Amino acid sequence: MSEWLFDLGNTRLKCAPLQGDGSVGTVVALAHGAPDFLQALDQALPARATSASLASVASPALTLAVVEALTTRFQRISLARSVSRLAGVGIAYAEPARLGVDRFLALLAAHARGPRAWLVVGVGTALTLDLLAADGHHHGGRIAPSPALMRGALHAAAAQLPEHDGNYREFATDTTDALASGCEGAALGLIERSLREGADLLAQPPGLLLHGGGAAALHWYFPDAVEAPALVLEGLGLWSRAGIAPAP
């Protein structure tokens, strides 16, 4: 049996084969805003495979388009969803469906790394932060714009403000650096506060686990952090092997 994993985010589709030992194979990332996205996806897919697991936070229309593309190659397709408890993780949300499936899967993968507390931070279109105790209890989290989204929003509201470039400075002396410093600094401040408050709540400092397309840019400021680019796919592999029944 061959199985593939697909993580459809707000900006990109990440996909990889699930290896026999449960690890994630080589990851391919495709920007789904590109005009040739479906053609590129077709080229990335195996000629034939048994099953595909898909986690999506994208629009229903885009999710459907990806599912239709997968049906040409896979005998079975499963759509991942958040549930209240799985693989030792119990989520804080009273309504599991309201927790983004990407955040849920990242929690599963974090807990599978061993019995320790984590602040799980996803840096994509949004900045998501979730506090996970060593026993798998999810204490909830935060959602904010990512630095890239902040820059894009400022540029959209005031075109004279550049959307890219600039270097982080504690006190910048030009506008481009000031934008980089403000937007990255907002994310750094939120992460630092969450680490501090998480340590108080758990009575132990959580490790910092970074994932998502923008994680590498923030990792430099947290040298002790663990960067896990395929964390959501790792969690999707755990979800797939748990054999969760489809939603009614």
C-alpha cells in the first residue's frame, strides 16, 4: 500500500509520501495562487497510489478542486478533521470543529515527539500559538496576523509602504527597517509573552516548536527553538494511522 499526505493551507499545498516507518518523505510545496497550480500538482502526484489523506484550511472551492485532482490517482481519499481526543492529545476547544485542523495536527505531532511541554507556533498566513502540556493536555492558544500578512496589509492600505525587504532593528532609522522591525517584533513579542505565561501556567518552561513557511525567519531570534517544517504533515500521518471515521 502507498499513502500520501496533503496539507492545503491558505497559501500553499504541501504534500509528501508517508513512509513505512511512519515518517514523512520528501515534501513538495506548491503555491496554489499560481495559474498553473493544478498542472503542477498533477506532475507532483504518483502515477497510482492507494490512499491520500488531506488536511485543508483553504476555501471549499479550492478543497474540492484538489480532491477532484486526487481522485484521478488515489483509490481512497480521507479528509482530516479535529476531534476532541486522539493519540494522547486532548484539545481545549469545547467544539473540536472550531479548532483549525492544521493546529490540531501540529499538536498531535508535537506530543509524539516525547513527554514534554511545548508552545507550538505556526508561521504562515496567520501566526498561531498553542500551549501543550507534557501529558497531552491542550491549554488553548492565540491567532494573530503573521509578519508577512502585516506587511501586506500595511502595503494594501498605504501603497508607499514597501511590502518586502528591511532588516530588524530595535530602533530603526529608516521606514523599510522600521516596518520589518515592527511586524517581526509584534510576532516576537507575542511568542515571548506566550512562553512566559505558559511557563507560569504549567510550572515549567515549554519548549518552542516552530513550523510553517515563515518559521525560519523567526527561528534566528530563538536559538533554542526546534524548527519542524513538516509538522502538520507529521500529524496528518498520525491521524491517518489512527483510522478516524469520516464525519457524518
